[in-house]
Amino acid sequence: VVEFSPFSSFAPEVFAEQLAAHPPQQQHRHWAPICNGNPTNKIRGCDRYGCGQFGADRHGGKGKHGGVDVICADGATVYAPFSGQLSGPIRFFHNGNAIDDGVQISYCVKLVCIHPIRYHGQIQRGQQLGRMLPMQRVFPGIISHIHVENCDHSDPTHLLTPVVPPFPQQDTRWATVCSGNPTNEIRGCDKYGCGYFGAPRRNGKGKHAGVDVICADGATVYAPFSGELSGPIKFFHNGNAIDDGVQIRGSGFCVKLLCIHPIKYNGRISKGQILGRMLPMQRVFPGITSHIHVENCDHSDPTSNLERGKGR
């Protein structure tokens, strides 16, 4: 879990045949959300105790992280990522500290630093499994998390991203993004550059990875489609007046909207619902055509989706 306390492998050989016959990815293409408050199974980044991704350094670079740390607030409800048979308890620290508990679900994953409702019996995907233990009490300042480890030592990261449930939509066209720009008109060219997808950046050494939708400073910003929010997204990484944004994932789309201040960074939002407000771009870039930077998560061109809102 932490830099000085890496999880070792627990995988018992008794599950080898079961793993071969019924791997988790054959039960469900993606696992259910594991922790209340983290619907996308977001993985812990880095803090002073270490990093949460699979294979991160442990023991000063002499070992590797054998699992993935899924962010979870102390005391939060924990759910089963897939259906299976429980077995436990699992005591990683072997010292009885406040987070020295966990359980295994075959076939076959260990969830550690939680207190399960029970250690044995069947559990169904999405059913309440237990609660997150008080990690801050043991490691103050760490990003609290559940350690998730496949029994066969493989990387569970690709299974942790849940399928976002469908959201009600009138159609697949995006709504107006900014008040005052009902057709999602794209910024042209000014002394700072051009707003279309692929426009030159960094004196021709780079390309614009998104589209700039014209939006007046302070204008109301709307969700282009329904989905799940995550953020904040800090593009400039310098805390300037426009260094804020949010991501929306849902209904087949994943988009980042930058240079806005959202009403909230997490939770669901509906198409056309107020998302936030445009930040004061003129304060940072005087004379620019103020705009929202809209960027597809897969780096594809969002222009055609923005144009679908024209005339609406």
C-alpha cells in the first residue's frame, strides 16, 4: 500500500484451476465500482508514501507494487466488484493496526484495508461488501485507498474501469456548451493562435489537441451531454485565473472542458444542465477570443459533435 509496506502476493495454488476456467474478465467485461464516492474506480496517484498504480516502486526501488490502490475515503461503503465466494480474513500488516483487515473474492481478487461484513459465503456483484478502514489513523496524509490485488499477480487496472451506465438522451447531438453561442461556434484566429482542431501550436512544433468554443468571460456553461463528472483538471498547472476544468464521461463520449469553473467536480450531470461558468480569459490573455477548450479524451476531433448542435 505504501512505499515502505508493499503488498506481497498471497495467491494460493488452490485457485489455479479456477482462475484458468473462470477469470474475472469472463464474468464481466468491467468490474462494478468498488467504493462509494469513487464511481469510476479512480486509482490513487502519488503522495509522500508512494504511488498507487500497478508496478509502482516499493522498498526504495527494490520491489514493485503487486496491486492497484483504488481511492476510497475512510469509512466509505465498499462493494463487491464481481460475484464470487468470499474467504478471509486477510491480515497484511500482521500487527493488528487499524487497517489490518481484508477479504478475498474468488476467482480471485484480494481487497485489503477494508472490514468486510462477513468473511465467508457468496456475494453478488455490486452488493455491499463492507467499509473502508481508517487509513489516516495509520498513515496521516496518505490518499486513502483499498489495495486491490489479483491472485495471479496480473494487473487489474483494465478491469477497474466500469462501464458508465446509459444516461437518458433525446439524441446523440451535443447541446450548446456556452450561453450566447447557441451554435457552438469555434474560435477563429487571433494573435494567440487559432481555435480549430489540429491548429499549429508552439511555433509549429505541436498541434491543437482540441477545439476552442467561443464563450464570453463569466458566461454560463452547460453540459454538452449527460454523464459522470471528474476533476478538477488543471491544464496550466500554475494556478492562473483560468486554470480549472472538468471531465464528463458518458453516453459514448468522454470530453474535457477547460478554462471553466464547474459547479461540482464529481457526480452525474444531465445534458443541458448548468455545468459552471467561463473563467476570465482576458485577464490572462488580453485580446484573445475568449473560449472553452473542448478536448476528447481519446484525442479525436470533437468538431462534428459540436456542429450537431447548430440551429438547436
